Amino acid sequence: MKIVSVEAIPVTLPFREPVSDSWGTYEASRHGIVIVRSESGEYGAGEIAFAWFGGAHSLCRDVNNYWSEQLVGTDIADRTKLTATLDALCSFSKRHLLAKAGVEMALWDLLGKTMGVPVYRLLGGKLSDRIPLTGGMPMDSVEKMAENAVRRVSEGYSELKLKVGLDDRKDVEAVRAVRAAVPDGVKLRVDANMAWKDAKRAKALIDEMSHYGVDIVEQPLPDTMLDETAWLKRRVDAKILIDEGVWDVHDAKRVLDRNAADMLHVYISEAGGIDGARRIFELAELHGVECTIGSMPEGRIGAAASAHVAAAMRNLSARPSDIRGFTAYADDVTVEDLPIVDGQLVVPDRPGLGVTVDFDKLRAYTIQD
């Protein structure tokens, strides 16, 4: 069954509330929705998620103007050829991994629909029906973060993830307040998003936060500071989870070779798609390292792809993943929502990625270029 068209459609999805991290505050997120159609008329859907380097909308232009013609005419089952073509298109810029992920996602979705099986079956079968998720804690006042923590726990989340990195003393106070506000059995982690620039200062902060139960610290130092991160990993009780430092499998190899991570946070978008994410998991498994899955944050299409990967990976950590970015949006372009039950994402069971595009909504959120 051959590909007859590849189209990347630029959309903007509004957040329910502004989203903040150590890099800024955002009212909405730019995405690209990729639709790949075959000779049968069936379509597969993928997502180019929020991209820092140039934006998802410019990546849509690249796919439409240059990528599409190289993919049309290829059989959808010819995975080796399709992967080689997509890899060649990513050779000049890391940001094109995001475009590759969106196109590749759509190809997996189309193949699964054509074969009548969920994508996790194409990956070898699922090991879990539900994926535990962290309860996200955006930056806010200390009082509001404590209130938010109580709400997250009431929603069923057993682990909370606090964004930190702008104000050291406020961050420690927020951790202390959250710890006091929730039951002792609720685990805590923090995400610095590379905001800490000095390893010794980071150690002091982690030691202080560990006193209040923080046992995972996500990307404490810039991704260029691998030796310093390895030094930090050896000297703190909390596990070091590398996030921004791992885009593709080559990044993962550098981090693992330097022994700079206790865990890896894998993004389907940054990895260049489902197959790239699987390669990172498999490499980490050889090093005895567990992985969790991050969120760009993708909408429902990208989240569905993440769920299928998570369900099929043997070294997915028992600690929660972050496949919850889609919950931040006031609306999306799919018919189905993705249910979260007691803080766990239910893996879709329908063929392909298990989501259906609402083409009326897609048109409504399309940005005219």
C-alpha cells in the first residue's frame, strides 16, 4: 500500500491556563498535525510538537515543500526505506527530529490501521494497560503550589513534579510547603530545566530538598555540563534524571558513556519518533538504566504515540512518566480524549495510535501561512 500524500498542517492549541517554567510563560502552543494518506484512502495522523528551534509552523513548511515528494510513492510497510529517507532529512539540524517524529508517527498510525492492530502490537506487544503519571506542579506562589499539590493528590497522583530554577530559596520553601501539605507516601521530584549553572550549588540545593523527600532531580545542570553532572550524580542521594541532555540515541550514548544519569527521560518528539525513542530505551537497557517518558508537551496525538511506546518498553521505570501535556489544552483536534484514571494514562487499544482526527476542529485551529 503506497503513500499518496503527506501534509503538515500548522495549528495553535490554546492552554487552559498559562504554562510556566524556568524559560518563560506561554499562553498557547504551536504544533503541526501531519496527515499521511495511502492508496486505500486511509489516513495516519502524527504531531509535530512545540519546538524551541524555529517553531513547529516552520517545520510544517519544510515537510510540505521538501519532505512530501520524497515520501510519496513509498510502500507504507517499507520501514527501512522510510526511516533512511527521514534520517537523511534530519542530517543538518536537530530541530528536524521534531518534524521527523510527526511524520513517522503518522506512518506508524497508518500502518497499524491498515493491519488492524494498535501500534504497541507493532512494537512487540504491551506490558502494561496503564502508565503512571506525575502530577505536574507549575511555578507559582508557595501557597498556591501547596494548594495545587493537595488537588493533584486528590486526583489520584502518587508522585508530584515541581518546576524549580528561578529562585533558590523560594524553590526550597515550595518543596517544604508541598511536603507538609501532602501525605508522606506521596513522592516528590523537581525539574530545574538546566537552570542551575554551578554543580556545587546544585548539590547544596539537592541535599536540602532531599531532606523533604525529593528523590529525583530532573536535568539539574545544562546539557553541556556532562562531567559536572556525573560529579553531581555521585554525590547526591537523589536520582539524576536527564531530560534536555537526551534528544536522540547519540545524545543518550554520550550521557550513558559518561555515567551522568541514573535515569533517562525520553521524548518521542525529540527522539525523532517512535523508533528513535525505542532505540534510546534499548540502549539504556544495555547500561542497566531505566527510562521515563517526557512531554513536549504534545497534544493528544503525540500523547497517544508516547503511551504506545511506554506500554511496550521493558525498562520503562515504575516511577511515573510525564505523558500529560495534552491535559493542559482547552481543546484539541481529536474526537477521543485520552482517559487518566487515578493518575494513570490508559493506553489506547484501537488500531494505529487509537485516536481519530476531528477534521472540523483541525480546520478551526489551522493557522494560515
